[in-house]
Amino acid sequence: MSERVITRRRFLHSSATLAGSLLLSATVLEAAPPKRIPTAVDQVKLGKTGLKLSRLGIGTGSIGGSIQRALGQEEFTKLIRYGYDQGITYIDTAEAYRTHEMVREAIKPLPREKLFIQTKMSGRVEKPLETIDRYRKELGVDYIDSLLTHCAVAENWDQERKRFLDAFEEAKQKGIIRAHGVSCHSLPALTKAAQMKWCDVHLVRINPQGVCIDTPAKKWNTKSDKSHIAPVMEQIGIMKKNKHGIIGMKLIGNGNFKNLADRKKSIEFAMQCGLLDAAVIGFKNTAEIDEAIKLMNAALKETV
């Protein structure tokens, strides 16, 4: 057989193999679904709790809840239900905000199983279990999805609040709360919390401007700046490594970011840092909800 015939056969074989590979590649590409773009209202997993909530939550504690209380029940109810219609199922409250009863009225017609309700306990509560029962009545629910010990500042807050921690765990075992955790307001408290197995959920203060975030001072309202961002993010990274549930707050700098560019920058930072499961923002009208969803969607699109 001539070398010319062998060469021709090799050429035809190679061509057929290449054509088959190209056809297979085209088929695989055609069959592969497009990568889904995440959104503000996706239902996301909260750490390793097994719970889900909308990525964006409605906060009811702007300036201690005074902004939401000033709306009155009717307008507050409209706000909660508008958010729900957009896909926001996470509602964040606290005894200190004095909005429990307002939340109860707002969620009455909504399916409880689709909501994620988080509240917080602070102060010198002598009987935490009885207080949890009161919270459930005030909220009109059989169980609370996430209960946090509120505004921890001491580095040994777990010892100072051991009565809370033990009661929260007992309540979790009884099924009257589904997860427990902490809202920290100092870097020492945050550092302690990041290491604790007890913490299912963290509510963390985060923004790239360094406004109202945790500092080394053991005070809840110490003035902060950009120098505090790195140590805060380091601790949030440890929480993530430990598979804790992480929810961001203070994205709007406690309402101080009046400029759209600042709000956009902060939401981009929160959504693109890769550390948060969800985030909560306090709203006073539907336009603010629309803006937050739009900014979050745009920021999340850049992560794909």
C-alpha cells in the first residue's frame, strides 16, 4: 500500500474524529443551561442551620424602631406586604424596637411557613424562657426562626449572658425557636462569637465606609472608621469558615448614607465580599425597597 493512501486514510480518520468532537462539544454546550444570576429575593441557606430566608430582609429597627413605629400600623403593614409580594420573606425585629405587635398584625394573612422571623433579647431578663413565650404571643407565632442575644459588647459576653445561652438552647430543643445567635457591637465580642459553636447565626455590622461598625472599644456606639473594616472582615471570614449563618446589617450606615453612590458602594461591597448569606435593611417606604432590590440585583449580577 502506498504511503499516499495511508496518509489519506489518516487524514480522513483525523477529520472524522475532529468532527465528532466538535459535534459532541456543540451538543454539550447546547444542553448546558445558562448560569443563573442570583437576586435579592432568592431563598438562600443560612449557614449550616438548615433554614432558608430571602437574601434581603426588612428591618424594623431604624433608629431604635422609631422610623417604623412612626409609620403607624396601616402603613407598616403595607410595607411588609409589599416586600413580601416582591419576594422578601425575612423580617427582622427585636423587643427593643417595640415592633413585635406591628409585625404580628402585618403578617396575619401571610403563610407562616414561608416567613423567616428573627428577633432579639436584650437587657437583664431574669426568666428568658418565659420571655420567649411572651415574644411568641406578641408576634403571633408558634415558633421564632432565629433568636439573638442583642448588642453584645464584652469579650466574655457568653459568660455574662450564660442564662440566655442556656435558655435559648433549651428553647431550640423544644422547637419554639429554630436557631440562636448573637448581634455584636464591638470587635472583642465579635471575635469571641466567631469561635463559638453555640452561635448558629450572626448579625454583623458591615459597610466599606466604616460607619457604625465594630471597634476594639467595648461600647456599642463607639465612633468607627475605615481602619476597623479589615479586622471586622477577618472575624466574619472565620464565621464563614465555621459555617455559621451570617446576616449583614448597617449597609446604609444606620441611615446615614443619604447619597445614592454611598448606598450603591455599600451594597456592592456586601453582596460581592462572598461572606454573607443575607442582609437586612430598615425601610420606611416602598421606593426604598425597590431601590435596594435594584442595587442588590445589579451587584449580584457582577458575581456571575
